[in-house]
Amino acid sequence: MAVFNWDALNAEELKAALSAADPGQIAGLDTDYLLEYAAEDTDITWNFYQHILVPALDKFKAYADYHKEQMVSAITHNAIQQLLGIWIDVTYMEQHREKLLLLQEEQMAAIFNHKEIKAGIDSFNQAVLDNLLKSEPEVKYHKIPDRKPEPVKFTKEGQVSRKWKAWYTLEEEVERLTNDPVPLPRYVKFLEKVKDFKDKLALYPNLTDAEIKYYNLFSVKSPDDKRWLFYDALRMPVKVTVFNKHNPDAPKKPSVDESAMLGMGEIGKLFIDWQSSTKELQFIESLVSRLDGDDIFHPQFKIPGTYTGRLSGNGGFSMQILPKTAGFLEAFRPAPGHKLVDIDVSALEPVVLTELSRDAGLLSVYGPNASPYADIYLTVGSRLGNMGQPFRDCGYDYLNPTKEAVAKCKKEHKNLRGIVKKLHLSCIAEGELVQVRRHGLIPIDKVMCGMLVWDGQEWVTTDGAILKGVKDIIQFNNIGMTPDHEVLTNVGWEISERANPLQCIKPKQSGYRWADVWGLVCNIFRVL
Amino acid sequence: MNCKHSQDNHSNQVQVPYAILRPSPNVKLRTKEYKKYPTLPLHLVQSVLYKATVNSTTPIIIDLETTSALAHNKKDAVAAVSLASSHSVVSINVKDNHKLWLAILNYLYTKSVPLIAHNTSFDMAWMLRDFNPNALYYHEFKLFNFVGCTYAMYRHLATEGFRGQQWSLDYAQKTLLQIESNKIERNKKLVEQGLIKKRISNDILLKLLGSEEEVSKYQQSVTERESEDTEDEDTPEED
């Protein structure tokens, strides 16, 4: 066996030579090392359990019991469902894929045939071509080895000065290059590059993703390109911005996700449709590539996988975020003689909320004397003013709800019920003042849809404030907020607990308010 | 083996803001007490496991080394199993010895040994797969007496969410047990045995091995090992 001299490497070289090992690699080690490493891992786990986890479990007996009873059961289910897997009808899936491909082509054509979008994309691609042409090597500075250079001159400082001269115009140069047995390499390369680019541009948008990326052409998959199209070329108003939580200091960018595109009318809809079919196609390809020889898919979950202790997808394919289209879901088939059963807990959040809060209003819906047909979201919705009128029109009476009225409301006003659900679960930090454009400081619960609220950096529209639970608050610049709320200061985004209120950036006023002018006049008189 | 205790190098340890979990800097690994069994006759399995697990004041920690991360992949198998109790650590080679592995599983099942693993979901899936090859429904699986998962506990009891927070055993080792990780040493060993799939550049290999002859020899051995692996994959399974 070769003897390695690891000390010869510096830190960077060592990092380049080593890469993370997966379980398969460890298992390939010689038996001595394999057993040593296995024993060591187990010993570390034992120490971790005994010295770190057990003292914590002793303090939290309720959690210890929950873990032993509930968590282990969930883990067992997870392991078994991974082993058993679920059968996928590949033939059906393939048919659905072909339909989707056709649909995607139509959607793509619709995007590129849209007059405004086409103009924007054409100008983008033309700019790329212009940039390429600008990089054209200038003939007069070319070094042409086979031609006569001017004699070498020596400057006063003793440095060599070479001056290359052009003997040809560009056209002559091209002709010369065509006939010259020894062409000028740099220029030929440039001409080839331009020709290649123009050939590809003629085929656009029927190019592969790799080609589009290579030639820097407009990509409908690139968020930055879409950002340019929507906000620079088509001048769409910026309503939602992206906040990078991993890099709070990074400048905010306008959002190009579905929620932002929803407000862009026809153009946004074209992109949303195309994105949803693209996403579904990606899911299909990913799923099919993970099937075993019997067309069984073995779902994997990380348990727990989130900060809140919920499951998350694992193994490169998440079963929790599947496209909810009939064509895709219908490919999941039960084993012969069996049925697939769909289980969903009814109104989990409000039931838990009722249990914890013992709120009288909630108890009227979920309490012991509540009507079995009461629906919390319809109850809340029907008590709202204009917004609740459709529910009342359907016959929903929150004091005496009927089965028929509930069914009618759910069927005819599904979206409205969804909005009320968001409103209800999103409770409001009542009474807190926020800066609203043209209204000044008003309680957050009075903020209406469409109002412009100061977020610390800019005025943004909002669909309403959302309750994130009950927490202690601190006063920051006379605004009550949680200690971890982020505020913008002149040294960047900071959590309110750590931020200096004096450094906080205040909203820009669009003009003088009468109150300000009156205050100023009074002050002047006081001074005089 | 390669672990050094943090007391030698305390200043280099990562300090992390855990709210519930408290670091324990005085932990020592039982490096000299590891009992390793490269081969273990079947008739000794019971007595070895009995000694390893009986009278333990804690549940038994189990860890498997496997040929891949996918338990549902029938071509892959368990290569080694290790058990740690309050008084000993045992490590058994089960590579190419399915009967021995089944005997171990049988012991753990019949004696209902209380087990814990770091990411129990992973280890349990391998154990259930090999112990219940014909099970088609949940109720047909003969279950082991798992009583917890250190990964799940770690995840639930450390939800701070600070930047760079991890829940791997390696991270717990560094931040909470404050024992230096030997991951680099392990990776070096994997390179030496030609197991790391990422190709190492010739310049680095030359520095490591000193001569071009040695480099070509090493590369040849890696290629041979890879071709052996490919042949194994191509071989049809015997049912």
C-alpha cells in the first residue's frame, strides 16, 4: 500500500483532496478501521446520550415520555413506509408526461408570442449580441506575426517599444483570413464566436437550458432575468421584495415568485402556468428516476426535519410538496386488492387554539354544546361586514349553522373561506401603531388591504398582519415589537433588542404635513 | 483512536448558544475498551452480546455501518454493527456474513434489548428489512425495542436556529462533548484505501506520494477497485 505524506499538503490542498464520506465508503474500509470507527461512533453517541441528553430529559419529563411513546412510534412508521414504498403506474405517468410536454410547449409559445414580453426578451438578447460585438478585436492593434512590424525602438528608459500597424481594413482582413494559410487566430476565433452566437439566436427559444446559459441569452428560468423583464423592461410596480434571511445586509430584490406574479395580470398568469407545468415535469422526472426495479417508490423523511419538529422530505424527493394535479397523483396506485386512504385532521389549528386559550367564542364552535355543523372560518367570515355577505347569502347563520349551508359555502366560496382562514389564524397584534403612507401612525388592526406600510426601508403593500403567537414585547421608537423583530438602522438590519433606536431609519415624507408646518411656525414665533 | 480530549486544546472549541443542552467538557471516550470482532463464530453470538448488554444502566446504543444510505436497496447490506452499554463497547464485522447479522438481530429481538441510535430511522430500517424479509404490511413486522433517537432528541432540545447550527453526531461531538473530531483522519484513511470517489488531482497525489511511479500505481489500484465494484453491481442477484 502506498505511504501518504499528508504533512506535505497545506490546508487548502488537504480540503481539495478530502471530501465527505458517505456510509458506503466507510463500509469499504479494511475491517480493523471499520470496526474501530463503528465502535467510536457508538461510544460518542453513548456519551452524548448519557452526559448531554439525559440531564435535559430529566428536567423535561413530559418530553421524555412523549419521545419514548410518540416519537419512536413515528420513527417506526417512517422506517416501515420507506421499506414498503408505494407503486407508481409508470405507463400512466409517461402518458401524463407527454401531455404536459405538449402543454408546456403551448405555454412557452404563448409567452414568446406575447407582444410586450417578446419585445423585452428581444431587446435583452440584442444587448447580449451588442456586448459580444463590442468585444471585437481592433485590427490596428493586432499582432500579425507574418507581416512586417515596424523596427524595434528603444525608449529613453531603455524599454522596448513595439508599434504594430494595420495594413488592412476589416473587410480586407476577413478576405485575407479566408485565403491566408496562416490566419490570425484571435480574430478567427472571434468571427466563429459571432457566427455561432447568431446561429443559436436564430433558433431561440428552442435551445437547451445549457445552451441558453452558455450564450447568456434570456432564460425564463432565471429569477434575475425575469426580474429584469418584469421590473426594468415591462415596468411592473414592485409590490413584494425578497428578504435574504441568510444575508440580511444584502440589498432587497423585487420578488418574481408566484405571489408577485399574481398581481401582474395576463403576463404574470402566462409565467405562473408555465412554471407550474415545468415544476410538475421536474417532479415526474425526479420520481421516475428513483423507482426500484418493481416500479416502487420508497419515500424517505427526515424525522424530525424542521425547527418545529415536523417531518421534512429526505433522499432528494420530498413527498410533502407534490404537485396536487390529478394527472400526477393518479399515478400513485395501491397494491392489488387495496385502496389508498386520504386522512386529514379537521381544523387542527383552531381546535388546538381553543384547547389552549379556552376562548368563549372558540368554545361556541368547538365546545361541548357546539353545533356539529359549525365551521370556524364560516363563523368568523359570516360575522364580517361586506366580506361576510356571500356566506350569509348562502344561509350560514353562526348561531344555528346547518349542514346544507356549510356545504354550499364551501362549494361556492372556497377562496373566500381560505382568505378568512388566513385572517383567523393570523390574529392581530391589536392596537400597535405602524406607519402608513398618507395616514400616519395607525393601529395595525386598522391597516386595510392595499395600504402602503413602512417596513423600515420602503413602503410596501400588505395583505394584513399575521399573529406569530403570544410573546413579550419591547418598546422600540414607541412601537411595541418582539425583541427579535428586525429593524433597519443606518448600520444595517438589526434585531430590535440589540439595535440603537437613534440609528433607526425613519420613513421619508412625501411632503410637509400641516401639523409639521404649524409646529415649525410655532417654534419660529417662540424663538422670536 | 484519533480523538484528543478538549482539555488539551480548549480554546479551539466552538462555543454555541444552547438554551437547554449544557456542554460537558469532562467526557472521555473508552478507546481502550473497544472489543472488536473481525470474525465471530455463531455459537458465541449469544454470550458476546449478553456480556455486552447485560447489567447496563442505560439503553444500548446501536450503530450500523452499511454499504449505502438506502435501506430499501436490496443490493446493499450491513457491514458492521456496534453496541455500546454503560460498561462496554462491542463492534462486530458482519460483512458477507448474513447469518451472523441475523443471529445478532434475533438476540436483540428475543431479549427485547432497549435500543437507541443516532438517527434511529436509518438503523431501524436496515434492521427491520433484514429481520422481516417477507413482511408486506405494518402489522407483519417484528419490531425491535427502540426507546429513543438521539438525533430526534437533539433536534427537539436544540431549536435555537443560529446560523450554521447542525444536528450531526460530529457537531455534537465538537460543541457539546467538546472532543476533537477525527473526521479528517477518517477521510485520509478513505483516500489511502482508494474509497473516496472524488478524483484527487495529480499534483496533490504527487505531493502525497513523492514519485510519479507511486501515483500511477495508486491510480491503477483505485481503477481496479472501481471495476470490481462495477462487476459486483452487474452480477445478477441470486434468489
